[in-house]
Amino acid sequence: MAELAQLIDSEVFLAYATYTTIVLLKMMLMSVITAYFRITRKVFSNSEDTATFGKGENAKKFLWTDPAFECVCRGHLNDLEIIVPFISSGLLYALSGPALSTALLHFRIFIGARIFHTITYLTPLPQPSRGLSWAAGYAVTISMAYRLLTTGLYL
Amino acid sequence: MAELAQLIDSEVFLAYATYTTIVLLKMMLMSVITAYFRITRKVFSNSEDTATFGKGENAKKFLWTDPAFECVCRGHLNDLEIIVPFISSGLLYALSGPALSTALLHFRIFIGARIFHTITYLTPLPQPSRGLSWAAGYAVTISMAYRLLTTGLYL
Amino acid sequence: MAELAQLIDSEVFLAYATYTTIVLLKMMLMSVITAYFRITRKVFSNSEDTATFGKGENAKKFLWTDPAFECVCRGHLNDLEIIVPFISSGLLYALSGPALSTALLHFRIFIGARIFHTITYLTPLPQPSRGLSWAAGYAVTISMAYRLLTTGLYL
């Protein structure tokens, strides 16, 4: 990490910014899908939300639990767990001066894996597909973290 | 994103740092509120925490479930889901050289929306208020992501 | 935050990159531990995952609820809640030009507190230990946020 000030203007950083924005937009789309499921399946977690659909005891039946809804929520949480490490280590990775082609390979595999992961969560597809797409995203982040720890370690 | 090395010293970046810190402090406050609810309402999730209040079967009754507590937890999670995209796209947005007034407008709307969102979650206020404050924060992030994808796209 | 472009090449930034990567790797380890618990204790949340272990009604009994598994999930979520503020305010803190020794002190206390926190969650150790390790990580982040708001405030 010697000439960071130059590297921040590089194409690698630009690529990082582009892919991160796309991944974040995909993650934010999960909020909209969650809201869509809430409204179409009438699954609400807060008692004030059910007021539109009924009063008193009648409203309580709209509180919580629908398998498909729970599944979208878990997909969103899983996104957070894997996208947070990607964004932060990706930022440091982009600043550590990797070759452009290597960096693009990392970002493209990650974005493909996450989009496929969301599809397998929502369809849902039979098991090995979701596990493999999760593992691909995980491996990309580990690979970037490995480069960070080998190029510039300061404990 | 041409002259990033200059932009990092700009007032926009300083404003980004200030607002991000405030938003993070607000989010961390949620942890304290959660702990406060846990203790005052005696809602615990881990069996080792209940040991202070009773032994054996007596301790088990302190495990889990109180509507107000669940509500604070969901508010915290919702904070994470919306603040993570704001922080990362906001960082890249601050580096993409926007006009200071535009950037301040984005940051101020976001911080206002999130503080209002927390108030609606904790009071709780009747529905359209929480939904609207959530949508305002969401729209700010989309607007920043839109600028990022239009000014510098590198796929 | 006057001479940021120089500071980004500093040892403080290098130390930030190293400690952040380690904390992220620790957090990602939680995913593997969760998966390990899922498989060894047969706790699954998505119905398509249970297909390997049985068909029809027989498969349903593998869905959800095991105290130890829930506990690992909460540990992971707690990691997210506290590591996200650390990473973002840590990045801005590293750019605000602190003394190297002070910065190292912050990062080292944080990383130690989080590793100890995970140990107390998984063992589990009796209560004050987990609360104290959580408070140590929290205090480090507050201290960094305090420096940010006092050195460069732009509202």
C-alpha cells in the first residue's frame, strides 16, 4: 500500500465503486420485496401496522409467521452478513493496488454469486445451488482478505 | 471520479464524516435501548443471563418474548439494513465530487428521516409516519447510487 | 482532516486495514460455525434444505429451534451490530490523522474484545464476561466517534 493516493484514482477503484453500488441496490431491493410480501400475504410484525386491516382481536391475527415471508427476511439478513465483509475488504483491496483484471474477476464473481443466491432464495431452487452461490461469494471475500494480509500487514 | 485525491480533502468529505458519525451513534444508541428493555422487562435470550434473577425452572420464565422488546430489536435490524447501504454509497458519493449543497441536502434528509424513524418505532406513532420516514432514507440512498452509476460506470 | 491525501498512505491506515480484515474474517467464521451447527444439530430454516434428511412430514421436524443454534445466530447478529459502526467510524478515524500509538490501542482493544466476546458466546461463560467484552468494543467505537466529532465537524 505504498502509493495509495494515486491508486484511488485508478480504474480498479472505479470498478469497485460500480460493483458495490450494484450489490447495494440489489440488497435494497430485498427491502421492497419484504414489503411486498408483507402487504400481499398480510404478515405484520408491529401491532400499529395491522390497524388498516382490522380492529382489536381481529387485527391480532395479522401478526407474524408465514414461511415464505420468513424466508425473504432470512435472505435479506444473509445478504447483510456477506455483503458487509465484501464492501469493507473490497474497499481496502481496491486501494492495495491489484491488477485490474484480477480485481474485475473478484467483483464479477461476487456480484454473479449474490444475484444467483437471491434467485435461489426466492424461487426456491433445490439445495446445492444456494449453498454453492453462498460459497462463491464467501471465497471471493476470503481471497481479497488474503491479499490484504499478505501485501500489507501492520499489527 | 477524475481528481479523487483532491476531493478527499473537500468539505463534502468532511460533511460525510460528520453525518455518518452521527448516524452511527444513533444506531449504537439502539443497543443501549435494547439492553435497557432487556433489564427493565426481564427479557433474556441466553440462558446464562437469567442466572441473576432465579435458579433452575424459575430462571426459564425470563427467556424471550415481549412485544415491545421485539419491536426495539426489529428497529435496530431495520437501522442496519438501511444504514449500511447509506454509509458505503455515501462514501463513494462523497468521493465522486458532488456540489456541497446537494450533498448536504442528501445527508440532512437521511439523518432526519432515520431519527424520526426511530421515534416512530419507539413511541410507536400510527403507521404512515414510519413508512414515510423509511421511504425518505431509502430515496436518499437511491439518489446517491443513481449519481454514482451515471457519473462513473466501469463494468 | 486537513492533509487527508497524505494520511491515507500512513501506518495508521495500514494498521486499520490489517485489523479490519482480521475482524471481518472473525465475523465470517461465524457463518461457518452457524453452518456447522445447522448440520450437526439438524436445525434448518428453509424447507428445501431438509429434503436431504427425509421426505414429507418427516422432513418438517428438522425445521427450526435449537437453543445452542439460536445462540450462535444471535452472536453473529451482535457482531454485525457492533462491527459495522467500528469499520465505518474506524475508516474515518484512520483518515483524521491520530497518533499511531493511540490508533493501535483502539484497534487492539477492539479486536481483543470481539474475539473474547465470541468465546463467551460459544462456551458460554457466566454473564459479566460477555457484557464486559461487549462494553469494551462499544467504548472503543464511541471514543473514535468522539474524536471525529471534535476534530472535524461540518453540519
